[in-house]
Amino acid sequence: MEEVSIVGVDLAKQVFQVHGATADGRVLFRKKLSRSQFPRFMAGLRPCVVAMEACGTAHYWGREFASMGHDVRLIPPVYVKAFVKRQKNDVADAEAVAEAAMRPTMRTVAVKTSEQQARAMLFRTRDLLVGQRTQMVNALRGYLAEHGIIVGKGLGNVERLATLITSDDLPELVRTISQSDHSVARRD
């Protein structure tokens, strides 16, 4: 069998499509591998170029394959799209990734370290929590508007909301729910 020069991988959660080719682009194999078969198969290959679309899990697999001696290339999905020759499916995607990686001027993404991914996770989690807090405050403003209490947008008005929800004009249930919403919105 000829030597594999490049392997294009279509990543998934459970089943991976792998496309192996020679340096001149001739197809050597197309394989569908389970999650447990995938790393064993890749470890059995001689070091070669392993190309994947850049996504969250690609960085993990990139680190794994680099430790096996492979040259890992992560390609932004927008650049791979132009190389899909037929209907979009996992087989066609793996082939397109391999073909895109053969281009000498193809832009790639550096494989992130675990620490870099952890920091990115921290920032994304913070953004999520800030967004949820904003949703909570906006919902509280909307609920209170149904009872005639109108307050401007922004976290600066949360304290004003806190004083207004203690009004005896509001039903007890509205005061209780609003106070629990308010306490969630105030946490930093």
C-alpha cells in the first residue's frame, strides 16, 4: 500500500469519517470509525498531515494527534466549504478537508492548549451569566410594568426596582417573586 500523506477527518460525537490520500491527492482509503476506533487507527498511521475543520473538539484531537507525531492542520469551515464536490455529507466533508489542506496557501488555525481552552471557557461562561442576568432584569421590568411600575433599562435601575417592589399596592405573590428575581439579579 502506498504511504498516506494526508488524512482528512470529519469530526463528530460518536462516528468519525476519515479520508486518506497520497501527496498527489489519490484516495487510499475512506473509513467510518467509532469513537473508540478513531484514536487507535490514527496511532497506527505513520506520521502525516492530519487535517480537520476548526471547531471546539478539533483542538482536543489536534493535541492528541500532535503527540502521536502527526502534523495537525485545523482549517476554518468557511474555507473547506468550497472543496465539497457533491452533496454535503460526512464522506464528502472528510474528502474536502483533505483537499483543502493540500493547498499550499491554505490558512490554518493554531491548535489551542488545554489552558487556552480553559480560559476561553471562563470567558464564555461569564458572558453567558451576564446575559442571563440581563434577561432576568428585563423580565422583572416587564412583569412589574404589568402592574404599573415602570423603570428604565440597565443594571443601574435594579436598586430602584428593589425599593418599588416593596409597595403594598402589589399583590403579595408579585412581591415575593420579584424579590427573589431581584436577589438573583444583584449577585456579581
